Amino acid sequence: MSEEYIIECRGVKKWYGEFQALKGIDFKVKKGEVIVILGPSGSGKSTFIRTINRLEEHQAGEIWVNGIELNNDVRNIAEIRKEIGMVFQQFNLFPHLTVLDNITLAPIWVRKWDKPKAEAKAMELLERVKIPEQANKYPGQLSGGQQQRVAIARALAMEPEIMLFDEPTSALDPEMIKEVLEVMIDLAKTGMTIIAVTHEMGFAKTVADRIVFFDYGLIVEENTPNEFFSNPKHERTKLFLSQILH
Amino acid sequence: MTTATDVSTVYEAPPRTEIGVLGWLKHNLFGSWIDAILTFLSLFILYIVLVPSVRWAVTEANWRAITTNVLILIHGPYPQDQDWRVFTSIAVIVLMGIISLFVYRSSNKKLRQIMTIVWVVSPIPIWYFLAGFAGSSLLPQVEYSKWGGLLLTFVLAIFGIVASFPIGVLLALGRQSNMPIIKWISTLYIEVVRGVPFITVLFMAQVMLPLVLPADVRIPGMFRAMVGTALFSAAYLAENVRGGLQAIPRGQYEAADALGLSTFQQMYFIILPQALRTVIPPLVGQFIGLFKDTSLVAIVGLLDFLKVSQSILSQAGFLGAQKEVYIFDALIYFIFSFAMSAASLRLEKNLGVGQR
């Protein structure tokens, strides 16, 4: 595998029973790239990013992350998951733990940091997502936007090489979307490798290096944001853009 | 005039009839004509039941059946010259309980952890203190067949609860497992045990076990009942815990996976704490049931609390004292069951902090 790419996927296929969700995805990401994945619902975009950290198992093709192949070897899976942070649509914070414990749990038990180090890191990240005063509250006491920012801090606490965002703003009230997007944009500017499934065109236009358009389990079109929005090549892309940018 | 800025800060007081004693009476007892009639009817029924009961308890009942047999009720045939050991144990446990009330309310985490460890470890020295040692003059051995009364009831119930808990959790996890063999074995165990009456399990433990074991190995009946109780209860507990596991959204597993937690860490830190919290009410219900079901061991010849109280009825002076004895028994079972229930409510409240 070449050194140049941090993620390399070749011919990734995935079935749910008889239904084929991914029909052979070839996809490469360079370190520091920010990629936005677009596509209609059911196009396989979420399934695809979930195969990258093995929340979904691919049944054909190859996935390499940071030079490690993602296969049935649990050590490889563990190694890859350490390097990939993930943010979910529904936040998925642990409701029985405080914000601080949510963030420090994995660094302490997976990275084996001591508690003071993990807590210092957590507080630094909470500053960064602008809610340090919520450290000792429980997720249920926070607003949706605050919860999602905690989820971002929790993923970053593992110091991952790559961040995956699976529709991070889709479950938020409109007035809270902005606060989460600001955090994501800041993160993109730090040089983090990001793959985001999102419908936020603003985010795509401002920080994406590349837009990848999915439909029917395939990558239909890939381009820079500028070209993608102003000069889509494929009919399906044009149709999709006309529907979301009316 | 009220302006827009006032609206958020100005509140009117609710009407007098809606709050306080008056409000409570209005809402709960005299909400409508039918409510009022039901209230008076209930009071009347309470009156015709309670007054004769209290009169009987105070004037007619022969409570000497209980008072002269207190020692037997507490420890059954445990030798009387050694029963200071039983009372010392009770005193130690009560003392620990009182200390706990303060410790668990304090904010000192270290102290709370020490207290928990003391609770977990204490049954072992207490056990040896009660059982004694062969040839010792200070603590001579007391045979297990001599343990009876409330002492035996508590030994069975506490061991049943403590031992069935981990077994039940493991069975529940086993039944959820992706590994077919583990899943089948857990499912088979749960379904078979739930398919037979508790009495059957006790008989099997008493009658079948000696057939399987070598002839010179003799396990005291109390041990066999303890193991039977724990294994029986574990199957029910497993199903309760499984209910809790199913209530955990998939996202919790995914978040733990994505963070790189191992399967064990995921279960221990994320899934089980949430699953067990949601099933505290059915678990406590089951433990209360187990506590009362220990009275069935009388059938296999053990002298538990209910059995020794029945033996009072054959004493010359108390031949007709069924009412007194059984009402007293019911009261004792009720007190401890209610205490468990109340403790669980407290636990739920304490654990519920910040729950979504």
C-alpha cells in the first residue's frame, strides 16, 4: 500500500440479505483531506463510512487504514478504531456517565492514559467546543447542540488520525446546527482528515477539498466543491442538486 | 399594563382551593360526588375491618406463643449455649447498617468504597463465626443441620441473591451472544429451569445429588438448598436482565465500538450499568419472591423460619395458637420484604441522577 493515502478502499461491496447496499466502492483519502459525501437517502453513503471503522462489515473488496488492512483480525479492527473517531447523528453519548466521564473513558481504558492526563485533555477539548462549564453534567441535561459537541470532544479525546461524521446535524434543531458546524469547520482547518456525510452545503462549500456523490450504492461523481456545484457532469447529480438547492 | 418583558417574570398565585391541604383534599378525595361517596365507603370498610382486628390483637390474642419461643424463631435448633454467636452476628450486621446510613450519604468516595468492600467480604468471617471450628473450645463447631429459624431463612435468601446475580447476568449475556454454542447452552438452561417448579429443583438437589456423588461425600442439606435456590433464581434473573439489555439502543454499542472499547469494557462500563438500572424493579421483585420462597425448604426437611413457627403449634401450651403464629410470621415476612422494596426505591432514586 502506498504511503500517500491514509484510507484506501478497493471494490468494497456490502449486502443486507439479498439487497446490495454497496456495489464496488473505490475510494482514496490523503492525510489532511476533508471530504463531504452527498447522496439521496438509501444511496449507501452512511453504510460506506460505517464500513471504514467496521461498524458494518464489508463482504468483498479491501479497506486499508493507515497501512493496516481491515479484515476479520480483531487486533487490526482494534488498531484501526483507535485511529478513527466517529460522530453519530443521534450523538450516542453514554447517558449514565457525566460529560467528563464520557470523554475520558476511552482514553483511560483504551489508550491507557492516567486519569489526570485524560481529564486535562478532556477539559482542553471542552474549551475547544466551548462548553467547559458542562463538564460535570449528564448528557440528558444538555441541549442537542451541546450534546453533539460533547460527542465531537469524546471522539477527539482519543487523538484519532481520521474523523468520521455521520449526518452530525440531522437530528438538531435549526438554531443549534450552527454551533456544531462551527466546531467542525474549526476542526477541518486544523488539518484533521475528515469524512463527513452531511446535507450542510455551507460546510461542503467552505471547507471540503472534495465532494463525493453516492447513488444506488456507487460513487457517481467526485469533484472539487466548485466544479461539483457549478458544473455537475452526471444527470443524477444534476437532479439531486436541483432537489436540494431549489 | 403588562408589557412583553414582564411576561417572563410575573406569575400569578394559583387559587387557594388548588394548593395545600384544601387542594389535596379536593383533588384526591372529593373531586366529584362519586369520589366523595367512595371516600366515605372506604373509610367505613376500614373501620369495620380494623376495629375488631385491633381489639383481638390487644385483648384476646395469646402472644406468649411468640414471646416464649423467640429464640427458636430466631435460630431454630442452634444450641442455646452458643447462640450468643448468632446475636453477635446480628449486632455486627445492624451496626454495619447504621454506619452505612452515614457513609453512603457522605461525599467521601474512598469511604464509600471501603464500606462496599466490607459488605462484600463480611459474610465470610460471619459464616465461620457461626459455623465454628472442629475442636475449638471458644467457637465449637455447630453442625449445619442445627441452623434454623430466621437465621436459616436469611442464609438461604442472602446466598441465593448474591450467588444468582452473577450467574444470571452471565446467562443473560450468554443468551445474547453471537456464539451459537454459548447461546444454546444458556437458552437451554434458562428454559429448563424455568420449566420446572422450585420444589422439584429442591428435591433434585436433596435426592439426586447424592446419587451422582461418590458415597463417602456427604453435602449438608442446607448447602444443597442454597445451591438449588441460587441456580433456580439465576434462570429468572437472566430473563429479567435480558429485558434490560434489549432496552439499550444500538447506538450505545456502536459508540463504544467506535471508541475502540473491547467487548468486556463495553459490557462493563456502558451496557450493564444501564441495563441493570432499568431492571431494578423486576430484580427486587424477584429477590422478594426468593426470600419468601425459601419457606419451601421445609418440605425437604430444613427448619426454616416458617417450619420452626409451625413447631410451636405442637407445644402443649399453644395448641390453638395458629392465628397468633401465622399473623406474626406474615408480619415478619412483610417487614423484610417491605424493607427490600423501600431500599430499592432509594437505590433507584440515587442512581437516577441526571438520567435522560
